[in-house]
Amino acid sequence: MKKPDPRVRRAEKLLAEVMRLLGEIRDGVPPPRQKRRRKQPRRYKLPAILAALREGAVLDASGSERDPRLPSKTVLAKYRKRNPAFDREAREILHQRWINAKRGCVRPIRGATSWAKKLPGRRYDWEAIAAKIEAGATIGPASPNRQGIPCHTLIMQRRRADPVFAARVARVLESRFGSGRRIRIDREATLELIRRGAVIKAWPPEPGMPRKDLINRERREDPAFNVAVLTAIREARRRRGNRLRLARLPRDAAWRAAIAAVPRSISPDLRDDLVAELSLMICSGETAVDGDLAAAWKACRTRLNRLRWRESSLDTPIAGTSDLRRIDLLAEDVEHV
């Protein structure tokens, strides 16, 4: 028996499939659904996101209230994770927004004032309460001169939550009772210690360094001091980088750099002091080995001259002697003007 030609079988199958499709078209059977193309995710521009954050765009907004330049929190977190520079700038902007919101500025910033809706005692007029306290009302728990103000506990809660109200009340209490147990810190000395590498969070604090809570209190109350602390922290990091780079060089690298930087035309005594001071600056990281050493040694010379040339009394004993004074070296028969 002869086998059928495979080409005939294929033609018969193709004809059967064509007849089936014609029957479905005639009967009104809908065609099969095509696969939808996957929607491409929207790509946001990083400069536009930073601009929206600076203008106060709300991260939790939804629908028409959301800024079109700003993605969701999840997408924003992915962008920040992938780009360290963008993450650093976004962190600074969000941190500044948080600081401005916590201070309770008179002109609130959009996107950073949701905390104000949760302040305790919202049904009270705190402007009038602050005015009564400034006029003489007392806020003690068992004080007869309360003048209708809320209880002491609620006022203390409001002070912790509202910096503006807390500042007004603090001025009144300080004028009545003095500074009390409030610990004052030396700001200039604290900033200098931070520049030299003192850690704010260290416990116990380093010698001469105030506690972390005292520094943070001063930073909250004074924005200028907060900026000075951030500048001192950046300076400390720069000095630490200079010291790390110096550690990779030979031991006498600082001394050789100082000798090469200070001109030999200066008097030997002063030049030795300049070389020593400049070496200390390089070793402490205040200036780098490859930095502007010319300006550094000139600053050292100015500081040494200011400390060296001072007015001294004629009755002051001469160094190295017990009772020899400068006035004893003047001849008595010479007229001095």
C-alpha cells in the first residue's frame, strides 16, 4: 500500500484551519485578545525633584494635589539609593524643612507644617495666654494668680511642642527667676574643640566639651550657632582627611614641607619658630601638605608677631633673673624722654 504524501496532509490541515476560522467569523466569534504591551515606568528628572522639594512639595499628597515633578515615596527612595549625590542633596533639603517646621516659623513652609495640626491645646488662644503670662500670670500648679490660663501640665506640653510659645514663656520666667539651673556653654571654645576633632555624641564628653543635649539645645534656639556647628563639623572632617593623607607619607614629610615653604630670607630665630608652627599645623590637619603653605606660614608669622611684641612694664623682672628689672639697666645720669 502506498503511503500518503505528507504535503497532502499538511494541505488538508491548513484547509481545515481556514474553514474553522471562516466559520467563527460567520458565527460572530470575537478574535482572541492580544497581549498588551507593558507600560514603561515614568522617568523623573532629578533636578526637577530637588526643585519641587525646595519649593515645599508635599510627599504624602495624592491625586491632583501631588506635584507632577515629584514621584512617590517608594520611587524617591529608589532614586536616592542609586544616586549618592542626589541622596545627599535631598537629605539636606528635607532636613532643613524639618528644622524650619520644628522652629514654628511665622511663615510656615508648605509640606513641612503637618506637625502644627497636632499641637496640644488647639482649642485655646495661645497668643492671649502668652500675653497673660507676660503681663504677670503665674503658671505654677498651685498658684492663685492663674487668670484663667490652662493647667500647668498643658502649658508644659505646649512649650515642648511650640518653639514660638516656649521662647516667649522662657523670657518671662528668666526675667522672674533668673537663669536658674540652665547651664551656659562657651560657644567659641566648643566650636574650636569640634574643629579639632571632638565628638559631640561622645559619652562621657571629652575634656572641655559640653554634653550633647546642651549643644543641641543651643543649636535649636539659635540658627546661627547651628550653622557654625555644621561648619565646624565640615572643618573637622577636612582636617581628618588631611591627617589620613599625611599618614601615608614619610614621617618627616611635614617638617620637610614646612622648611621648603618658609623663605630663608627671614631671620633665623623667627624662621625656626615659623617652621615649627607650620609643622604643627600640617600635623594637626589644619593645612594639607600640598595646600597653600605660603598663606599658612604668613598666618603663623602674624600670630607669632602678635604674641611676641607686647608692651611690658619697666618694673617687670627680666627673664632668667630673679630681681633684675629693665629700669635697672637705664643709666641714672641720662635724661630719658
